[in-house]
Amino acid sequence: MLKPQVSSTRQICPLDGIWNFAVHKEPDLEDDKLWTQTISSQLQVPVPSSYNDIFVDAKIRDHVGWVVYQRDAIVPHTWSLERYCLRFDAATHVARVYVNEHFVLAHSGGYTPFECDITDIVKPGQRFRLTVAVSNELTWESIPPGKIEVMANGDRKQTYYHDFFNYAGLARSVYLYSKPQISIQDIFITTNFQENTGLVDYVIETSHPLEGADVRVRLIDENEQCVYDGRGQKSRAVIGNVRLWQPGGAYLYQLRAELISSSDPNTVIDSYELPIGIRTVEVVGNRFLINGNPFYFTGFGKHEDSLIRGKGHDNATMIHDFHLMDWIGANSFRTAHYPYAEEVYEFADRHGIVVIDETAAVGINLGIIAGVFGFKAPPTFSAESANEKTQHTHLQAIRELVSRDKNHPSVVMWCIANEIASAEAGAREYMEPLVKLTRELDPTRPVCFTNMAFSKVDKEVVTDLFDVLCLNRYYGWYSQMGDLDAAEQILEKELRGWQEAHDKPIIIAEYGADAHAGLHSVLDVAWSEDYQSRFLAMYHRVFDRVDNIVGEHVWNFADFHCTSSMTRVDGNKKGIFTRERRPKAAAQVLRRRWKEDGIAA
Ligand code: GCB
């Protein structure tokens, strides 16, 4: 599915703005058929934004179940020869879309786009009522999973196993867009190079078999020069004096795909442009290579999280975050713990930032919470928990992620799960089909998952399926608190153990300590900015002694919101920046290492 764009043959009517809003009290949406009515403007919400923190009302913030968004829209009368679609960049987590009284589409999965063609339902020039019901419920049939309990007073309570607030709603853009009757449906590219010749293999998928039409593909360089002009749906572009897409030095060609009339090549039936970067990614031995050169990841596990709008996408926050990453010397980040807004990848493509792209499979591990509090956990993989239905949803989440992000040069690896219970019985049976599918969908990128500290090298059962070891470690925080010497020894011993067992590159995909901005101490006092700094410095000493380490992603870029608990003070405070994006002391530790000393060079 291609992202909507304006081209000589396509148009967009953005439907972002202020929508009417209602909370649906009953668990079953069908009860009062809200979409057949006009929802009053008494409650209104911005789109894109999570709705939770917009109101000053705990009942809305913590509501479990459906909410309903509504607005009017008009199909331009000039679209009479076109097909037109509604496109939702995301609806967290389940959406049902209604045009006037018609149900048109349902989608599950809160972080990937979906669309529906409404050409046969609404006429050009016609105004229509668009209603979108969105449910935030998480169960063992969703990714991420969760559990809903009915309390004594009849209220429903949502629990989940991940450490970020369950923000919901229409957090990304909504569009009405047009495309021609016969159109370009999808584009698949893979890139390679030999010496200074670039190779771009492409497949242009069309909505209909082509009769009387042809596909023309051009590649335009950054000087607006056409460096390739070819015909056919499937071919290879060969480019002399290629400029590669490099981390920190992006170069993008515009792939201009056109459907043209076979009798008159000047008649363009459809036109779509895709910025592409020519680069290779591979794992060789214990190294991660981009364009054949060892790449060392510096950066963060991030979140889409900000004040008021929650997970709502916002270009200002996004670009500011990228500038802070540049300031600190981060060359990469992981989209923990879900696919981010497409604008994020487009920006990373344009600016040479490397991305590890993650599904929303977080919290498939019942041992974590039990382990932290010292009680025995039920099994993670069982009929009552992660089961065939969870796996089915997980497979679909992988399909939608790869389908959306396959052409981004910035994306160098798929992370198919965070801290899944990889040492438990059933883990291998659960994971193997997921890895197989990811590789079938994209044979060009390495695949990883992040390993949690309870899944030790002698216990875990899936690492051999993956290309890169991604370890999340918190010695000195969740254990050995305040004793960085002990933590240093345990960390080094463990990393050496992994290195001996698997000759694969290791990325420390999470390491970090909470710090309350403004709290200082000369001693190793938890929650102080100083302890966070010393904690990171200790990890860096160890990384520099272990050969297979090819990357360090601090947890987290910024403080972020999560559910209240006794281990969280108004959110998770492991950020190197506060939620308002002010640096804590540890920012200087990282900047010195990544930018001034140039560890990544
Ligand atoms: C983890 C999780 C992350 C948490 C973090 C923490 O291992 O992957 O989602 O937020 O630890 O701070 O506990």
C-alpha cells in the first residue's frame, strides 16, 4: 500500500483537524449505532492526537473500549473520473469506519495504515458523514497483548504487560485521496552496487493487468538529472557513478514511476514518485555492514510520546527530536515498541539516520512482572495467553510492517518482538514461523528480536534463528542497584558468554537508569542524574572491551508516560532528555562519547 501523495494524476484532501467525539459506554459497539446519528460537538478532539490527555477527565483518559470520531467531508466534484479512498495512517488499536450509514472497513493493529475505496458509495461533489469508531482494548488476540477484567462495580479494567501508556485514538493523519481508475498499486525495490555502479531492481504493481498501457520508470538524481529511463513493470536500473545512501550522508534518487498509454507515451495515466536510497545491508561474522563497511549503532530506543498529544504525530516534535539526536551524536534508533509514523522514516531516509524497525509485539512475557516482584509466573505460551490467535495477529503485524516500510533505505533491520519470553517452553514454536515469514517478505534485511535479561544464554531457545543479538540489560538498576562495580563484572561476564556461544554481532538495544531531572548526588544514589551518568559510563567501559558489540542504544531518548506504579515517578524517567526535551547530565556523557570522541567512526 503506497502512501497517498499529490502527483500529476493524484490529489489529497487532508481530513486532519477537529473532529466531534463521543465515548461509547457499552462494550458492544452495535448497541446504539452511533454512526447513524450526528455526534454533537460538545466533545471535540484534534486529529492527529491520542485523545487520552486532551480532556481533563480520568473517565475518558482511562476509558476501556470504543470511542467514536466523526466529521463531515466532501468528495471534490472534479474527481468524477477518479477512484477515491479514505486512508488512515493509524487507529489505535481497532477501527471500524462508516460512511454515512454504511460500514466500510475494519482494521486491527494500532500502528499501521489501512484504507478503503469509497468511489461506489459517495458521488463526486457529495458531502458525507465520516464516522470512525476506535477501540483501545488489548487482549491475547492483539499485538501488543493485554487483559480486560470486569470489576465488582461492573467497570472494565485494562491491564497490559508493557511499560508505556496505552494511548489510543487517531494519532496519525487521515486523508481522502484520489487516484486514476487504473493505477500504480505498489512499488518494490531492492538495491545493490558493484564498485561505482548502482543497481536498482524494481517491480511496479498495478491495480489492473496492463492493456494498452506501459510502465515507464525514471530515476532522477539530486541535481534533477535523469540517470535511468526504462520500460516495463519489472526491471533493473543500472546507474553509473552511483551516489550511495550512507549513514550520516543520505543521497536519494527519485524513482518516478508512470503508467503511460502504449500508443502515446505523452499520455500519463498515473504517476507516483518514491525517494529511494541505494545501499546494502548485511551481517558478516560478528559485524553489521552497511555498504560493505562495519557500522556501529549509537542512539536510542525511542517512543512516540509527548505532552498532551500522547502518541499523536507532530512534525515539530519529530524534527526537534532528530536535531537533538544529531546534537548528541546518535546515528540510529529503534522504533520501540511499534511502527512509527511514516513521516519519521521519510525524515530518516532524507537525513541518513539508521532505523531498526519494530513491530508492536511487546509484553509477550509473563515472567517479567512476576520476576521483578519475586512470584511465580504463569506460562507465557499457553491456550490462555500467547496462543495461536496471538501468533496469527503477530504474523499479520509483520506483513503490514514490511509492506509499509520495505522501501526505506533508513530501515536496516526488522525487530519482530521486544523481550518476548525466549527461554520459555513454546517460544521456538511461536517464533520460528514469524522469522520465516519476515525473511520471505524481505530477504534483504537482517532480522532480530530483543532479549530480556531473564533469558540467559544457556536457557534461551531462539537466538540461532536470528542474525543479530539484541540484548536489553539493566545491571545496576533492576539488580545490583547502587553497586556499579558488581554490575560491571556481571555485565562483562554475560556479554562474553553470548559472544562465545554465538558468533554474531551484539547490539545492546536497551541500557539505562531512571533519573529525576534536578536530583544530584556525589554518591551512587538511585534516581540522581549523576548515577544515570555513571551507570552509562560503566556500560561503555564494558562495551569497549567486548569485541562483538556493534551498537549501543540507550533506553530511552526521552522520559515517557506509562501506567502508575511504585517503580515509576510520573512516568518512566530513563530519558536522557526530559519529556519536554531538556537534557539531563547524562546527555553530556553520551555527546562526549558519540560526537566528540567519535566512537561510531
Ligand atoms: C525494558 C522494556 C522497556 C521498558 C524498560 C524499563 O526492558 O523493553 O519497554 O520501559 O525495560 O525502563 O524498564
